[in-house]
Amino acid sequence: MADRNYRTALVTGASSGLGRGLALWYARKGVRVYAAARRREHLEALAQEALASGSRIEPVELDVSDGDATVARVRELDDACGGLELIVANAGFGRETSAKRLDWETVRQTIDVNVTGAAATLTAVLPRMVERKKGHVVGVASLAAFRGLPRNAAYSASKAYLSTFMESLRVDLKGTGVDVTCIYPGFVKSEMTAQNKFPMPFLLETEDAVELMAGAIARGEAAYAFPWQMAGVGSVLRLLPNALFDRLVRKAR
Ligand SMILES: NC(=O)c1ccc[n+]([C@@H]2O[C@H](COP(=O)([O-])OP(=O)(O)OC[C@H]3O[C@@H](n4cnc5c(N)ncnc54)[C@H](OP(=O)(O)O)[C@@H]3O)[C@@H](O)[C@H]2O)c1
């Protein structure tokens, strides 16, 4: 798998955490980066930070939960830059809720961002990429996609959707010149994990996670789960029969 040199990139969820880190990482490599999220002021600050280090990031105010608006905006960006070469669907929403207290608002918001938002972002210019015989689409799923984790019904299921979506894309797009990568992070420091009140084994610094993700994308990995310790746990959980899985995760929580 050869290293990839992109000219243009779109990263969603770029106002904080992994998306912010990835946007900066690519900008510093000389890629023209569109950084998308809802919080404009965070994106402006990111653009300033890039500028200070001699690179360029263009802020894109976008709420990915509106699928149609997302498709339209991604197509506009594609037109404006002469073709997006890398698209990272990273925007995500997660809120731990026991099924005993699960409310529709949380479920809907999770689906809107993690399912509708990601699918719209990844689909918007896919036929154009195929026509150009060039492109790389990346979905940021989660190790939570591997099984239905406790207190994570909406989140685990939304990431399982993305994981399966990326797998089908990968199979269909083989040989077209369009690469497909699905990333499964374990615990990484970010705004999302700052709200967690439980222990997070092998918690990574954002910068370290960004390096790992950018490396996997550059290598064109089909699927990349990290850190290896948590990826190992996830793979074992995947194989467990339901009765054993239920007992184990209930105890762990
Ligand atoms: N951190 C972890 O341990 C971990 C583990 C596994 C997977 N992940 C996944 O990694 C991705 C990045 O998460 P993170 O940890 O970096 O969390 P984060 O710091 O909370 O970042 C989430 C990003 O998503 C954006 N976002 C949320 N709703 C949006 C919407 N409706 N429209 C557009 N953007 C939206 C946020 O920007 P605005 O609020 O400004 O819109 C923010 O930039 C997510 O998909 C997450 O599920 C993270």
C-alpha cells in the first residue's frame, strides 16, 4: 500500500478533538483542508492556528445532521477546489444512557449525526470520485461498533451502521481508484470522552491518536482499530457467545 499525497481534503467534526487534529495534520502537510463543524468560532481559531504555522484551513460551517444540506455543501466544496481527494466523516455524537432511561431525543440525535451525517458526507461526491478514478473516503466509527455495549444502544448501533456501510463501499469500489478506510478508535482524550465518569483503559492523547489515524489513512488500510490493546479486547468480545458477553460486560460496568 503506497503513501497517499492528497491535494484537497474535507474533515467533518473539525472544531474539536480528532477532527481538529486531523485537519491540522493535513494542513501542515500542504493539503488544502476544509474543516467542517457547527461552531464557527472554533473553526476560525483553527484556521488562525494553521495560518500561524504557515498552512491553510478553510472553515465550513455545517450541521451534518441535515443530510440534504450536507450533500449540497460537500458538492459545492468539491466544485470549488476542483475535486475533493480525501473525505473524512469524523463528526460524531455520543451520550451514555442506560436503556432504562433512554429517550428518543438522544437516539434521534445520535442517528442524525453518526448515521445520516456520516452517510451524507461520504456519499455526496462518491460518483464523482469514481468518475475521476481518484479519491479516498474515511469513516470514523468506534470499537463500540463491535458489540452492543451497555448504556450505548444508540451509539454502538450508529457506529455499527457506519462500519457495515464502509465495508460495502470497500467491496464495491475495489479497482475504481477510490479507497475506503474505516477507523475504530478506542478511548481518546476529547470533548466527547471528557464527560465519561467511568475508567477508560489505554486512554490516548488526541495527538497520538491523530498520528495513528493519519498513518492508517496514508497506508490505505481498509480497517484500522486502535490502540492495539483495546482492539484486541474488541476482537475477543466480538467472538463471545451472547450469554458470556452479557455477563462479562455487565460485570465490567
Ligand atoms: N474520543 C474517543 O474516545 C472516540 C472513540 C471512538 C470513536 N470516536 C469518534 O471519533 C469522532 C470524533 O470524536 P472526538 O472524540 O474527537 O469528539 P469531539 O471532540 O466531541 O468532536 C466531535 C466533533 O463532531 C462535531 N459535530 C457534532 N455534531 C455535529 C453536527 N450535527 N454537525 C457537524 N459537526 C458535528 C463537533 O463539532 P460542533 O459541535 O462544532 O458541530 C466536533 O467537532 C466521533 O465520530 C466519535 O464518535 C471517538
